Amino acid sequence: MPSPARSRPRLPRGRAADAALASGLFLVVGLGTMRSLIGAREEPWAVTAANWVLIAVACGALYFSSRRPVAAASVAALATAVYYVTSAYDGPLLLAVVVALFLVAAAGRLHAAVVIAALCLIGTALGTIRGNGDVNQVALFMLTGWFVAMITLGGLRHSHLARARETEERAATQERLRIARELHDVVGHHLSLINVQSTAALRRLTKDPAAGADQATEALGAVKDASREALRELRATLGVLREAGEAAPTAPAPGLGRLGELTDAAGAAGLAVTVHRTGDTGPLPVEADLAAYRIVQESLTNVARHARATRADIHLDGVGCRLTVTVTDDGRGPAADPARTGPPGSGITGMRERARALGGDLTAGPAPGGGFSVRATLPLARTTATEEPRR
């Protein structure tokens, strides 16, 4: 059974919409000009045929309005002017000019729309001054009102579409940044552990292949686990790019409930990690839970990669509607690496952006007793007792 969204008729778009507009307008104008083909003759048939060609030209010009709005409006206005000068049957061809002005203004060409409208009004006013009985001052005033209204409506539509595009672009940019932060945290953390473990395995095998085989095997096992976890988190992170109808990932979302996985992975890399919890640290809102997890993950990644530390402490302090996450280490800072080039990493910047996105803040710098410290404060909107925390 088709869904309501699929069974709902869709309006034409693109060139199909242009063709529908030009054809519909030609039909309306043609019906209003039928008296030139029936009844008593007021002009020769040759003049009538030429005027119908002008009607087709003025309405057909709107087929090009989405691609060349100013040119289409100019052609429509010129054909309409010639038609009203030569025809004895004044049909409603002026609708073509009115619609064309709206389309020009809707395309953002307000100055061009005003110029075309002004030329049309000046030409009509000159005809009125020269004694044209079909258009008096009241009709000229009403025509001016129509032109002003169409240009105003077109300008408002252009502004509305511009704001909608800006909103979509801003949302797309925010989504790209969010995915980039997720990928940076996932890939950076697990690849850092893989690098540390594989380097340790190679060093042990190089120094003493026989004695270091067991330790190298253990390190390679940790590499295998880290790579598997990296692939799993990548699939979950890229799940937002799935096509409609694809199955959602079934793995639990990252959060402080999985903090043990981070400490185990860091322990396998030779880093002793201790978690200290004070106050009320759960259950947490999904956004704060994910942000806290990623901040701890990125902090441990930086410790493993740069700090030359042996120990790290994670402090989680929940007080009222605020969670404070602090990660400290006993490292001595990054070792000099003359082979390393390029700009510094964006890990701390990404963590700070995560915290600020929730209305919090993050500071990072040397700890008073030595080592390095990362401290993030995240405001919370506590879940109610009837809500099930996401883990």
C-alpha cells in the first residue's frame, strides 16, 4: 500500500514548471482573446495572426524565466507593448508582464524589475497623454499598483528563499562539524592505541625475539581489539549518512557507561587509569553523556600519544545540574620529534567545542603538581525518573 507521502501529487519543478507556467498563461490569455477569432472583424486577418504570434512570444518567453529572468521579462514586455499598439482586440496579455516582473524580483533582480516596470508605465502614460481612450488615469494608477505589488511579493519570496538556503547551509555545516569531531575522536583514540601497541611489539621483538614473543603477542592482541572497536564506532558514527530504510546500528551509544572500555584499552597500552566518582554522576542526558565520554576519550588519547605518562586520573563530579570532568596525568610533555611536520592537532579545540555546544566550558594546561590537566564543565538537564537513560 503506497504511503501518503508517495501518493500525494507533486508539483512540476525545473523546466517542467517553466513549461507549465508558459502554457497555462498562454491558455488564459488565449481564452481572453478569443473574440478576435469570432464575431465581427475589427482588423484584417493578417494583423490578427501577427498579434497571436506576439501573444505566443510574450507567454513563451516565460519558459526561460528561471534561467534568464531579465531577458524573458524584457521580451514579454516588448511583445506586449507591440500587441497593444497594433491590436484592435485588447486581450489580457498584460498578465505576462505582471508575472514576469514577479519572477524577476523573485530571482533577486529588483533593480531590473523596477526598470522594466518603469518603462512599461512610461510607455502607457505616453499613450494616455496622446489620447488613448482605452487607458485613463485611474487605469494607469491601478496598473502601477499591480506592478508595485508584484515586485514587492517577488522580493519577499527571494528573501524567504535566501533565508531558507542560509538555514539549510548552516545546519549542513554544523552536521559536518559534528561528524568531523566524532571521526576525529574515534579514529584518533583507537589509532593512537594501535600505534603505541604496535611500536611496543616491534621494539620487544627487535631487542629479544625469544623473550619478547609473549609480550608482543599480548600487544598485538590489544591492537586487534582496538582496531575492531574503531571499526564498530566508525559504523555507528557514519550511521547518520545511511540511506533511508537501512538498519540502524545495534551497538550501545558511547557514554560514561562504557568508560571501562576506555580504561581497559589505555591499560593495555601501559597507562594506569583510575576513575574517581563524586556526587551524582548519572543518569545523564544523552548529549552530555556523549560529550563527557568523548572528552575523556580524547584526553586519554593525548596522554598516550604525547605525555610520556604512566598514570592518569579521571574525576567525575556531579553537583546539582553540572558535571565536571577532569583528566590529569603525570606525564613530562611531548618528546621532541624532528620528523614530525605540519600544524598541531585539533583535539583540545574539538573538546572545547563540544563543551561550549552544551553551554559549558573546557580548560586545558599544565597541572600544578606536574603533568597535564583537562577540566570540562558540562551543564545538565536531568532526566526524570520515568525516562530510561541511554547507555
